[in-house]
Amino acid sequence: MSFERAFDELERATCPAEQFLCAYDLARSAALAVVLAAARPRARWQLWQWLGRIAPELREWAEYFAAHDEVAAVAQAGATAMITQRQADDFERGVRKFTRECAKRLGQASA
């Protein structure tokens, strides 16, 4: 799985909420790739819980993104004004770092 196309979409975001949601989706995709590469979980745990258990070195990231679940849900429901440009920028930087960690774990040269 290459994350380059997702990064391209992230670059085209036109407002802080869109930037945040693109970054959030990218983080979830990267986490899911790590989880699926390790195992096909049967239990219905949340993605971030699975990630923390399967890849303990990514546990802090899993906690970070789990803490953003509510913000993402509210933004997806249409309350986009609550996300500032700074929040979106900070979150995107985190997602980029996290995605690089996932790519490294998956054996990709770069993400």
C-alpha cells in the first residue's frame, strides 16, 4: 500500500476541516494497513486498540488518534468550523510522522 495518493489529496484540501479529515483518514488507513499485515482480527475492537496491541511501538500514536475520534465524528457530521487551521496543520504533521512509521514497519522505503 502506498500513501502517496492520499498525501496528494491532503495537499488539495481547501479548508482546515477538510485538511483535518483527509489527514485523519490517512492515519486510519496507515493503522489499518499495519493491523491487517499482522493479523485478521475477529473481535470487534476499535482500530486504535488493535493497533496498540499488535504494534506496541505505535501505542502512543494509537492513543493520539483515538483521542481525535470525537473531533473527526463531529467534523464528519458537518461541524467543520470548530477546527482551526493550526489544529489541522498540527494534526497533519502528526499523521505524516505516523504514516512514515507505518510505512517503515511495513517495509516501505518511504511514505
